[in-house]
Amino acid sequence: MKKLILRSIFVILVLCGLMGYAAVNSPASASDCAIATHSVPISNGTLSYNQVGTGQPILLLHGLFASKEQWDSMMCQLSKAGYRAIAPDLPGYGNSTGFATRDYALENQVELLHQLTNQLGIRSFDVAGSSMGGAIATLYSQRYPQQVRSLAFIGAPLGAIDWAASVRNSILDGINPFIPITKEQFDLEISLLFVTPPTIPDTVKTERVNDYNTRNRHYQQIWDIVNLYDKVLCQRRSTQLPTLAIWGTEDKIYDISGAERLQRCIPESQTVRLPKAGHLLLMENSEEATADYLKFLVGLQKLVW
């Protein structure tokens, strides 16, 4: 029961961190997992990132309108297994500030992240992404294949399949569930992201909705840019890297049928269909997802690198 309560609190705190609030006193920070936050100048902006652990580096990339705190639970598990986990706020997201609108283009995200890895002195790493982060991870691996050891999608990636019917129907009704402008629309977004939606205080909902209304044009611009990449994983040359896809069977953002299409687009990939998991399985199913990812990483040790 204590573990369940801590997990519920953790989900809420991470959501708050994701949405512009500090994820203070979460179980991850209260345990022996000491996640450290750093910032570095990148191009004309400042990029913030979390880091924990030592060993083989793993770069973890979050999704649209999200933040690095989504990875906290997985980062702690990966560091315990002997890896150095690094999760940046992607340029323009979270606490990474000072970036121009064009920097949201996924190719430009890749170049800015390349600057980050160079500054950190990382010559070889594994990269994993959630949703939009999966597409960015793929583009990075194609642009800098000599630097990337493996590619993983922790949850369905952007760029393999169209939006699921639940998202398409909302948009046809005039509601963008990713840019909610009422508390009811915010509840819709959460219900699409999670299999079992966490309880979120009304004060948090109100602050988030107010932000989406105040900066609505900004969010719409980013949405438009990212949607230019809705077929990117199948339009470009297939990556030759060892690739893992963990796809939630109950994902309401990208239907599980997309796993078969991804397999055709990246024939070398391994696919895990995670039961009772939705889109943000990195948060809601972090233990299962990490276990599957670690099995994949251990298998890499048998390959000649």
C-alpha cells in the first residue's frame, strides 16, 4: 500500500513538474537516487538537463509539451543497473529557454542536442525517446550513427502512424486535447495519456489551462511544426542500429496497430507490446518498461561494437 501511495504521489508531482511546477520531494529525490539538475549554454539559449548514475550513457528524450521529469523513475532504475542516465528539457521545453521558433523543428533539435553531447564529452551513447522524443532520437541516430549505439522507443513514437481515433475525433470536434483551454479539455488530455488517470488538483488544472490560453499562439505554432513530421519514421531511410520499440496495448494516442507498421519501416527493430499500458508508459509502467529496456541493453553487450 505504501508503494502504491508513493507511486500516486510521484505521478502527480511529475505531472506538476512536466507542467511547469517543481517536482519537489518526489520518491525519486527522497531515495538514494540523487538526480542532479544542470544547465549549459547551447546556441543562443540555455539547456537544462537531469543526470544520475555512472557507466554507459543513455540519452532520454521526452515528448511534445513535456519535460525531463517524466523520466525520473526510469532514470533511477537505469542508474541502479549501472548506467548514466541523462534527460534534457528539449530546446524550448521545460526549463530550456532562449530558443527561437525554428529551433522546434526536429532536425534543429537534433543539432542542438549534438552540441549538448559534445559539451558533455559523450562519444558513444544509447538514445531512447517517448512520442516526439522517439522521432528526434531516430533523426539523431541517422545524422550521427557513429555516436549512437542503439535506439529505443519507450512508448509509441511520433512518425509511424496517424493519430488514434480518439485524438482524431477530438480534433474534428474542434478540440485539440494537447492544448486544452478548459478544465474539461485538460481532463480529456489526461484520460488519453494514461490508462488509469491520476487525480490532479483543480489548482494545477487551472494554472495549466490559464497558461495554454495565455500562450495559445505559441503552443499552436509548435503543434504545427511538430505535425510536419507525422510520417518521418517511414519516409526516411531505415536506421541500421539495434532498435527496441515498447508500445502500450492501450495507447489512445497512437493505436497498437502502429507497432506492425513500425516493424515494416524499421525491419531490424524488436517490438514489445506492453499490456495494460498507455502512451506515457515511461511514467505509468516504468518498472515494466525499464525491465524490457534493460534486457535489450544487456543483449547489446553480445554484439561487437
